[in-house]
Amino acid sequence: MSNQEQESAQQQNQSSRSGRDLKKGTTQQKVLQPVRLYHNLKVRILLPVVIAMVVILGCGLFGMYWQDRQAIDSDVHARVKGAQQVLANQLDEDASLLIGFQQFLADNEKLQEAWFSKDREELLRQATPIYEKINKSNRVTHFYFIDLEHTCFLRVHRPSQFGDTIRRKTMKQAATTGKTTYGIELGKFGHFTLRVVKPWFVNGKHVGYIELGEEIEHITPKLSETLGVQVVFAIEKRCLDQKQWEQGLKILGHAGNWDQLSNFVIIDKTIGSVPQKLLSQIDSGKTENTQISLTDSSTGKMYHGGIMPLMDAGDQQVGSLVIMKDITQQTAELRRMASLLLIVGFVVGGVLFAVCYIYISSLRNVSKQLIETAHQAGKAEIATSVLHNVGNVLNSVNVSAGLIQDNVLKSSAHNLTKAIDVMQQHLDDIGDFVTNDDRGKHLPRFLIDVSQQISSEEESILEEVHSLIRNIDHIKAVVASQQKNANGTAGVLEEFSLVELLEDAININTASMERHSVKIVRKFDDIEPVVSDKQLLLQIIVNLISNAKYACMESGNKKHLLTVRLKHKAQDRVVIEVQDNGMGITAENLTKIFSHGFTTRKEGHGFGLHSAILAARELGGSLTASSDGPGTGATFTLEIPYQKAGTMLCTK
């Protein structure tokens, strides 16, 4: 046959074998080969760390910003709330001064004489120097002498106007109570005046009233200076007469705009230009818990504050008091601080990110090395079990071979050879030799005995041969189980029967189990084929069975029992239990048993159960141990999903 013909025949054989293999794969089971996806630690760990850092940084920045903002709001709120108290304190202070002046006036004998004589000219002459003095030194702008009928007898500050009835609240309160009364009241010219009305008593007799008053416009800048705020006084138009208000502006030399607002008129302010947004809020008339937060577009300044009702002496609302604090600088500092904290946060976060990135990169490499080490340790565990069991069987093979050799060497067949030699010497007279010769007479019995001995020896040799064949078959079964499961590589997912896998794991340990009289009980539910890492799962189960065997051997029990269970856990979970009646596990060791390097066996390396639990987690499952204590045995429970999640599969 030519080379071309040989190559063609080889190709045909290969094609036919491939076709048979493909056909076999479709009729027996699906073999699934996954693309191994190592868990990306950078995504699983670094991403949550980054998100946590961003959340913490954001919450920290927001918390500090909110806290500082609250501090600003609290400060402004305190100033707004304190404005009324400051105003009241200032009015009390000014009123006390005016009351002192009134007492001096009431005790002035010359004024008393002019009053009793009803001499208006003399009263004016005596009062004018006093008024001029207190007007200049203490801003007293109003000075009245009022009779018991509440008629104005003399206006020292405006002598030409008298004879009118005073109907103000302070006047009525003083007349009703008989005590000095004071309060702020709105005059006809639209200005607030602090008025103090004192009942005038001479020698215990009530003779009239003395009233002093001052315009309170000087309080506005004092409020602004004391509280560090801007102040605006607005009066409701319903309380004013436009002509009289404009006349009052001319008298006092002030400027004002009646048409600036619909419902209010601004009578005093410390801010140069009132922002339009504030004008709208004032004109709305809302004063209860009204907060102000605005930016003056013309100056770029930011204001925060509130609007309070402005009450007169009769406790009637006649206007609004606006208190605003300039928070432009505080807000700018707050934003600068937030920006600085943000920059610092990003720098610190960047450093932490870099450190975590480097650390996790190193951790990923170490993790991969540990996984590979675990795989190698698992393979070594299986290889050790296989070699150990094969070695046990080989001992039996050696014993059987030795017995066969001894039986052959000590066989009675050589006696038969001697008898045949004697018979060959007497072939010519064999009849006479058997009949008459003493040796010949024993020859038939001798042949019968030798035949029986050879038959017995043959049965013994056949029995040892059968034992030898059985042991060789067991070696083949152990090796075949390992070869069948070692065809795959760790990390390859395939569809397989758990019952068959458990039988393979048991077969690998069977010889050792028989040698140490360990009885194995199988309790398998009808479980559908699973999709998982067959090699990795075999490593776990072989390890658990091997450990259970040693636990039985070291327990001192006469009967060694090992139970392997396979059962459903849930719709998508399956449980494998390996239970022994061995030495048991203490409660203290139950918390350590899966730790790397921990072992209770002198010859143990402390890596088996640690690698087993890592492998179980890699399969998407779990491995747990339970025991009631020393001498009660132990149960190891392996739980895995029917199909490992998160892995891309491709069908071969």
C-alpha cells in the first residue's frame, strides 16, 4: 500500500472515530465546557469602595455645608427675633429718660403757678427753655400740657396749635390707670413717636397731664448697628393721609415715594436701595413667620432675614418691620470651605483609591495562586488516596502470587513424575510388577493419593488466581475512576450524574475502607444531572470521605459506620452529606476546623478542609460541619446549586 493510501485510510479512521465520538456524546450526555471567569476583584471590591467613598464624602460635605448653613440661619433668626426685644429695650430706656424729665417738669413750681393761673403765655415762657434744652440733648420733639378733659392747653413744640382733644391710646391709658403710660404711636405725618403721658399731681391733687415725645427714627440706625442688620420700616397706607404724610416729609426734610408700593409706604430704612423682591414681599402684607432670602441684583449682595408686624401702643398692627442680614461674605466663605473640602476629599479619595487598587491587584494575584494551590492540593489528595488504595490491593496481589508460587513449588506433581518413571521402567512386565512386586502393589494407591493431592492443590491455586484477578480488577476500577474524572481540567463545567460521582469517590477509598472494616451506607435520592465543576467537586467529596474514615479509625468504636447521603434541598439546590460515627468534633474546634493549617491529626497538613470550603464557595455553594461533641461523630454538609451561576457555557 502506498503512502497516500495509508494517509487516506488514517484520515477515514479518524473521521469515523470523530463521528462515533460525536454520536456517543449526543446519545449519552451533554458535555459542557465553560469559559472560566475569574471573579474580578476590582469590580466586586473596588467599585463598592469607590461608591462608599463618594457617598461618605458627599454626605460629609453636605453635612458640613448644611450645618454651617443652619448656623447662618440660626444666627439670622436670632437677630430677627431679637430685633423686637432690642427695639423694646431702647424704647424702655428712652421712656425712662422722658419720665425723669416729666418728674422734673411736674415739680417745677413756676410751671405749676402758670398752670394754675391758666396763663398760656407764662407757661410757654417758662417751658420753652426746658424744651429747647432737652430737644437738643435728648431728641425730645413733642411737649404737651393737657387738662383733665384731655384738651391740649399748650404745645410747647408748636404753640400756635392748641384747644384740640387728645384721643391717643397713651392718653386714654394714662387717664384710665392714673399712672404714667408710654408707647409708640403713629402721628398724622406718618412718623412713629414714642409718647410718654404722665398724670400731673400737685399736692396730691390731679391737675392735668404732661406729655413728652420723641421721633424714633434714631432707633433705626441703632438697631442696624447693634444687631448688624439692615432695617426697613413700612407703614400701611390705610393708617396715613397722603397729603399730611408728604407735608411731614417736607417738615422733617426727608424723601419718600408714596407710589412705590400699593399697600405700604416706607418711612425709614438703613439700606440704600430696597431690592424689588423685598418690595413685593412687603407689599403682600404677610408678616407671620415670613422668611426673607434674596439677592440684590444691583449689588450682588445676599440677604437673609424676616418680616415682623409693627404694633402701636394700642396693640394694633400699623406696619411691618423688616430685618435683613447681609450673608454675602458668610456664604462666600462657606462655598470656599466646601470647595476646599471637596478638593481635599478628592485628593484623599484618589490616594485611597490608588492604594486600594494596588492592594486589590496584589490580592487578586494571591487569590489566583491560592485557588491553584487548592486545586493542586485536591489533586494530590485524590492521587494519594488512589495510590494508597492501589497499594493496599497490591499487598493482596503479592500475597496471592506468593501462595501460588509456594503451592507450585510444594506441589505433589513431582511424586507423580517419580511414579511415571517407575512405570516406564516396567512397561514390559507392568502387570507382573503391579501384582507381584511389593513396590508395584502400592503403585495404584499411590497414584490415587497423588491425584487427589494434585486436585486439592489445583483448587487452592485456582482460588488464589481468582483472588488475584479480583484484586487486579479492583486496581483497574480505581484507576479507571480516577482516569475518567481526571480527563477534565479543574474549572470545566459539565453535566454529570452525582450518583456516579459519589460512587467514584467511594471506589477510590473502598480498599482502605475494607481494610479498616468501615461500612459504607448509601442513601441517594433520585437527583437529576447537575452542571458543575466535576473535578473540583470530586476533590471535595474524596477529602470528606477520607476524613470520615480517619475519624472512625481514631474513635475506638468496634463498628465503623460511614453514611453518604444525596438529597434535594430546594428547587435549585442539592445537598451531599458525609456522616460518620467517629471521634466527633468539640464546639471549640467547630469554629476552627475550616481554617488554613488547622488539623487534629498528627500526620495531617491542615489544608484539606480549608481547600474544600474554598472550592465549595467557588462552586457557588457552601460547606458546613456539625457535631454534638467528642465521641458522637460528625456530619459534613455540602450544598451546591444544580447549575453554577454566573458562568458562560458553550456546548461541545
